Amino acid sequence: MKDVDIKRIEKAVSEILDAVGENPQREGLKDTPSRVARMYAELLDGMRHEPSEHLSSIFHEKYDEIVLLRDIPFYSVCEHHLMPFIGKAHLAYLPDGKVLGVSKLARIVDAFARRLQVQERLTDQIADFMMVNLKPKGVAVVLEASHSCMTIRGIRKPGAMMVTSSLRGIFKKDPRSRSEVLTLMHVDRS
């Protein structure tokens, strides 16, 4: 995958500053193009990594109940406005002879989130990746996020949360399994 062209981003940011009527050379803005370039390299780091890097910790187990990691913090960048959306991911699967190391679940979320994204695609990518690579009986992914492109600009509705879900296998086909996993994801934690 292609590396980030830091110098090109710096030039573009200087041009934006100039275009909005600022002086890119004034003291407070002099280093801004460099900071913004490094920020984008960090925020979009997932574009240079394959999520499959995180499949090294698959273990053969006869466990046949739901495995759920909830409240995984994530951030991504909306590809429509290049603004962040920030939230929590809930990821569950029903193993079929294989389980994945718990930290790898969070790493998979990050690998897909740290790209230019839309939340709907991000949710599907995580679910599909888990189904293809772990081959569980089912996968459920729910993302809840606040999108700065609508909270601080445009409609300006702070506090609004977008929720997306992707269900695969038994969690999509069987209403009881679907209900159980969604209840576990959102059980009261107080």
C-alpha cells in the first residue's frame, strides 16, 4: 500500500489556509500544515495495514456460546467531509471450533476504522471479515457513533448517535439468537 505523501498534504493545507484568508506563515499557523499532515497519516493508518495481520491468535476451542467484546472505542474519518466520527463498537460471534484472542477483536475494528469510511460500510467490513476468516456460526456487529460532520456543522445536532448493525449467520437467520446477542450488547451496565 502507498505511503502518505506528507509534503503534498502540507502544501494542500497551506493552500487551504491561504484560500480562507489566513496567512500560513504567521506564528500560530507556521507549523499547522506539518501537524495536519502527520494527523492524517495517524488517523488513516489503517489504509496501510491489512486486518488479516491480527489473525495470529486463533485458537481451537470447543466453546459454543456467544463471545462478545463490547464498548470498543473507535474513531474514523467520514469520507464525505474528512471529519471524524467517534463511537463504540460491539462485536460478537458464535464460535464453530475456533476463537480469536480478545485484543485482536479490537485491533480488527481499528484496522477498518482508521480509513476514510462511512459507518455503514465499516460495520459490514468488520462483520464480513470475521465471517470469512474465523468461520463462526454467526457474527453480530453494532456501531454507535457521533459524527462531527453533523454535530458541529450542517444540521448541528450534538448528542445525536448513529447506530448501525451487521448480522451474519445464525444471528441473522434465527430470531432467538439475534435477540440474545443484541440483548447482551446493550444490557444495562449500571
